[in-house]
Amino acid sequence: MNGRDDLSDLRAFLAVAEERSFTRAAAKLGLSQPTLSYTVRQLEARLGVRLLARTTRSVSPTEAGERLLRTVGPLYEGIVAEMELLGEYRDKPAGTIRITADEHAVDVILSPALERLLPDYPDIRIEVTTDFGLTDIVAERFDAGIRLGEQVAKDMIAVPVGPEMSMVVVAAPSYFAGRARPERPQDLLEHNCINLRLPTRGGLYAWEFEKDGRELRVRVDGQLVFNSSRPKLCAVLAGLGVAYVPEEQARPHLLEGRLVQVLADWCPPFPGYHLFYPSRRQSSPAFNVLVEALRYRR
């Protein structure tokens, strides 16, 4: 057996076994589907055992394949991690970093930091996946994620990358023409509210309020539902209802009179965005550079 071939072919098998698809695995590895299929068959031939059960509609590991995935998969990840750490011997940090963040965090936190960072580090590559759900970064093989502080799991290392935040309840002046403005969160039940569907749970987001230590969640109703904040802001600017959006996103429109804020005393600040990653993650020079570029300094 050729150890180098085995390692390369093992990478191919692991990708197919994890993705449950030759098409998705080929795209992930940057290979053609026939090449990937041939590579896996070669590995099976050398081992003398079938690793994947193939049908016209699906691909799944056999019992032997499951064992290989379970036992060798983590070892392969360790080899890859160690190889990436060799970047510290280069003149400049290098490597690919995969990050998941929601749309708003990409706009206000990640993009400005990358504009400053990347021109000075041409050997660093950043892959950003925009996702509003609470992605399991370990299972999905991300190096890190950016989420609000209260959403970060306790077993993660969390680095503040932004100031405290506030949500605001807003509507266009045209919407409130002829309508009574809400004075309590419960009054929102009488209004056409623009809702947000949470990808992780599949349900509609309950608007969260707090005043004098009293917490309150209101499940509002309305004609429009979105799964991200940008189209929600466009809809509220068009006068189509009341929306609950990050204050930073609404601020320029509030200053210019395109939006009106209500229930301000029910919307206190809360912990802002944090970069988070597993405590057992071995930091590479490239990752350390990114952390320092994102770290929030008052």
C-alpha cells in the first residue's frame, strides 16, 4: 500500500460518508464526480471491503464504512489540524478559516474587519456562511461562529467582537397615520407586525421585552414573515407594518425621519456579538490574527 494514496483516498471517502452524496462531496473537494467515485473504488479495492452502499438515489456507509468514519475520521481531522499549524513556520500566517454568522453580524462586524485584515495577509482565506440558525460549528466543521453573547454555548470560548446592542420597535410614519401607537408590548397584538421565522426551531420569533426587571415575550401577528433582517427592514420602510430590528440597523432611518420608534423603555441593551470556537481548538497563526482583528476594544 502507498501511504500517501491511502491518505488522499481516505479524505475522499470521509467527504462522501459525511455528505451522503458524491455530488456534494465532489463540490466540497473541488473534484469531478467521476474522479471522486473512482478514488473511493480504488480505496475499497485496496482494503478488500465495501465502504459505501450506493443506490440510484442515496449513498450511505456500510457497517465497515461506519466504523472507519467513526474511528479514523477524528484522527484524520487531527492530521489536517497539525498540518495547518505548520503555517506558523511561514513568513506570514496562512490557511483557510470557515466562519458562520448571521446576516447582520456579517454586515456590521465581519465585513469591516476583513476589509482591514485581508490586504495585509494575502495567504489567509476566509469562507463565510451566512446562517441565521444556531449552527453547531463542531458538527458542521466550522472554525468559529459569530452570534449574540446570550446564544453562545457555555463550553465555547467566546470573544467579544462588538458593543452592547439594543433592539427597537419601529414603523414608518405613514403606517402610524390614523393608528394609535403602542404604549405597552401587548398593544402590538392590535398591529400588523412583520415577523421573523427562526430557521433552527422553525417557529416565529417571539419579540422579547424587559422593563424594571420584568421580562415579557409577545407573539405578534401580521401579513409578512421573513427569515432574515434585511428584507424585513425594507418592508417596514415601505410602511407595511411594525418591525423589531437591531437599533444600529434602524438608526440612520430614525435620524432622517423615515422610521418612528415606539416602546423604547421596553428595549434595554443586551450583550452584543461574540466570536466563539471550541475550547479544544488548536489555534493557528492565521486564526489568531483573525481573532485579534475582530476583538472589540472599548
